[in-house]
Amino acid sequence: MATLLLDLQLACEDTEHLPNEEDFSLWISQALPEDDAEYEITLRIVDDMESQSLNHQFRGKDKPTNVLSFPFEAPAGITLPLLGDLIICRQIVEQEAIEQKKENHHHWAHMCVHGTLHLRGYDHINADDAEEMESLEVSILHQFSIPNPYLTNE
């Protein structure tokens, strides 16, 4: 089983309703490859202003977003266990959970799994890739008894 080294950074004002570090580690670990390698991920929980700034700078979208993934690409000849950085916006995750009628804890788990799969190279730009990624997310979340996040609760 893969080993996770998690660097958790709480860069948001309100940390009262956040999952704990053990939950973050567990969710991310389940989205890692099934090998014996060591992986290091920085998870930074931010407020909407930092999310908006990063989303604008790196994606050209001037609004906050739920999760940003920044895969690490080591220079040639350098081997590091660093998989990359995940930036998750507290306000957006909480707002989406309410709007989508999902348990807050479940939505946090989904964002961690989703972002980690992006770090691994999965994407959802075209339909086939989206189907593969979403299927993997649903399978991982099912291990935590979390319902399919792509089914609407309306």
C-alpha cells in the first residue's frame, strides 16, 4: 500500500467545521496508486480570495473554485516522492455541499479524491476521460460509504 506524507496547511480564517488531518490523509491515501511507493502531497485549505487569485493566475478564471491541483514534475534525473499540491477552497466546498444537498464531510472527501486523481494525471475534459475518472471517484468514495457524488439529490 502506498505511503502518504501529507503537508496540511490551514490558510483559512474559519477552521471550525473542517475535517481533521486524519480524514484528509485517509481520503487522499485511497486515491493514490496501489503500490508500495511513498507520495508527498501538500494540501492547502484556503479562503475564497486566495482560491480566486490562484484560479485567475493559473487557469485564467477570475473566480474562486472548489479544488485546484498542481502536479509536481521533477527535473530530469531527480527523483522525489512529491506528487504535487492541492488547493481546496473552504467556502466553495461548504457552499456546494449545501447547494447540492450533500453532507459537508462527504463533499470534502470528494474534493480530496478528485484533486488527488488530477495529481495522478486523470482528467475530465472529454467524455471518455470523465467517465473513467468519475467511475474511479465513485469507487473510492464507496469505500467510505459515501454515495455517488454525481447523482443529484433533487
